[in-house]
Amino acid sequence: MTNGEVIEVVKTIRSLANNKDSEGAHMWEKGLFQDLLQSIADGTCEDPKKCSETAMQAVKIEFDRWFA
């Protein structure tokens, strides 16, 4: 995973949140964290520190987060 890929997913999450799609934003956020952790574990993450810092920007995006 590259930092550019993480940036694109964060943009998608922000767009969904801005359009009041909390469920979609939450699904993308969860997927981002899972994919990032897997790429770090696999050793395929380009820059784990930078990618993690970028991914954490998603946490700052306001939308309803919940699990059924």
C-alpha cells in the first residue's frame, strides 16, 4: 500500500461523510484500517509510518460511527 492510495481512500471517506453517507464512510474507514494493517503485516506497505499518519486523518472526519 502506498501513501497515495491511503490519501485517495481518505478523500473518499471525506466525500461520503460530506454527503451524509455515514454508513458508507464507516465501511470505507474500517476497510482502510484493515487493508493498511494487513499491508504492514505482509511487509508490502511502502512507508508504514507515513501511511498510518495519513490514515489517522480519517478519524478526524465527522460522521456517525456505529456497529449493529
